[in-house]
Amino acid sequence: MVFLFGATVWNIVLISRCKDVMKWGALIQERINAIFVVHIVRPGGKHLFKRKLFIALFSTIVFSFILAYINYTPVSERLPDTSYGSFLSPIPFLIILTGVPYILSGIPVSILIDKYVDKLIVKLPLYLIGGYLIGLITLVLSFGTFSLSFDFLWLGIYGVAGSLIFFIIMSLNARLKNFN
């Protein structure tokens, strides 16, 4: 996040120095290419960002359906005079709630881990730790609360589950890519 903030401040400084309005667009495009093309696409992996984005979107859908299943109350267990939603009713909210962290945080963390670590046995704990931290940050930003209590810290397990789903889908994608 600091890198993106620094890049944004640098863009503003460069744009403020640029006198010609027509050069602004080229300057912004150059900086976007420098951030997203040079830092995300590695040699031999032309479509790394697109692949990570696809995996994040698919993981978002899978994780949202899992959370909806956990939240669902079957008809046989419902209490009388109580309103219950259908199985699919929380899906749009869950896609937004889980998709934003996957895309804004999960993809950059995944790219950093993949850039510096080659072994899957080392990547898995890093993904789980990153998922835990991203899960706690998402809870703090979404609900505006923070506590060092065990109950609050235990909610980071949702981030671990989300990162595990991402890691499994990413590993399956890599294996299927190598299989063909």
C-alpha cells in the first residue's frame, strides 16, 4: 500500500511539473505501465496479472458460496415467525466483501510471494499468514472495530480460509497449465 501511495504522490509531483496538458496522459500511462507491467509481469510470465485476477475472481465466487452455505439455515431448522433469506440472498454482499480484499490485497501479496519464493512448501505458510493479516485488516476497515481480544483475532481465520482457497485454485491452475 505504501508503494502504491508513493507512486501516486510521485505521479502528482511529475504531473505538477509538466506544463503541457497533452503530456499528462502520456506521463500517467508511462507510470501505470511502469507499476503494473514491469513489477507484475515477470520474464516468462506474460499474463501473470491476468491469471492472478482470474484466480482471485474465481476464488471470490467459491469463497462467497462457502460463506453463504455456512450462514444458510435449512427450512427444517427455521423458527416460526422469523424471517430467513434464501441461500443466494447474501451472495452479492459476500462477493463484494470478499472480492475487494482478494483483488486489492491478495493479488499484490501473491505476486510478492511468488516473486521471492519458489517452493510450494514455503509459499503455503506465507499465503496463510498473509491471508490472516488481510482478513484482520478487512474486518477493521469494513466494520470499523479493532480489539486484541481472542474473539476478534479468531475472525482472522476467515482470511486464512480465503487465502487457502486462493492457493489451492492457483496450484490447480499451475498443474493444469503444466499438464497440457
